[in-house]
Amino acid sequence: MNPLRKTWSRLWLLTVWKTKVAANRARDARDWRSAADLYEQVLRRSRYLDGIRVQLGHMYKEMGEFELAARQYYDVLARRPRDDDLHLQIGHLEKLRRRWSAATHHYGEAVRINPGNGDALGEYQSLGGGPADEVRTPRATDGGGGSDDWPSPDDAALPPMPAKVRRIYAMITERPAGS
């Protein structure tokens, strides 16, 4: 591999990772604006990190910028229609926007995708949705789901990386147990 490309790949990965860590720290400190700015920086480097885009939507929602939050959430939903947590988050956003029908729809979708999502079921029923059995109607699945922040190390959307960099990438993108 070209040494310049190898160096670029390492720098790209390190920069994205450091920016994500800084954004998460700002989020944890409830500094929504700083976190949003940092998540936007990550997305400028790799626009297909759906988990980062969802986090950016969360920051906008916390700041009361509901239209911007919706844009982030619905952009990810187009690629991940079977993500129950995303439907739950959109339900929360629509509830804040007082769009009761849309909120009920997304809570119901979350329960259809994952019948064990008690938060979604509770919200669905609190908005006048039907009984749990009605919501849990079986539907065809199209795969997907989950909310990983980072693409797999084998994802074609990533720039070319040497094997050593891919191993490091795999280590830093590994999700902790229970998350």
C-alpha cells in the first residue's frame, strides 16, 4: 500500500475517533451545542455513520431544534427502517412536536419490530394505542435494526485501511456488553 495512503487512513481514523470521544464527553456534560458541533465534524468526515447522525438528532432535540432533529432521524430511518430504538426516539420527538398520530405510529412500529421494547409499548398505550397483542402483529422483516455508531471494519464506505488499522478500528468500535 502507498505509504501516503496508509498514513492518511490512520490519521482519518484517529481524527474521527478523537472527535467522537470529545462529542460524547460534551453530550455527557449536557453541553448540547458543543456536542452537536463535534458530531457534525465527524459526519463531515464520514456521512454514513448512522449512530452519530442519531446522536446529532438527540442533541438538536435537547436544544429544542425539532426540525433539525427530525431531519437527522428520518435520514437514518430511510436506511434503517427496522431499528426499534430509532422508532422510539422519533416517537419521543413527535410527541414533543405534539404530532400525536406520528408519535403513536412510531411507538407502535418500535413494538412491532421488538415486542420486548417496554418503553415503546408504554408510550404507545399512553397515547391511546391499542392493546399489546394488537401492536405485536407479525410483520415481514427486512433485516437491519440496531444502532451501531460505526460501520463494520469491512464496510465499503470506509477508506482503504491496512490490516493493522482495521484491527485497531475493530477494537475501538466494539460495543460494550449490555449497550
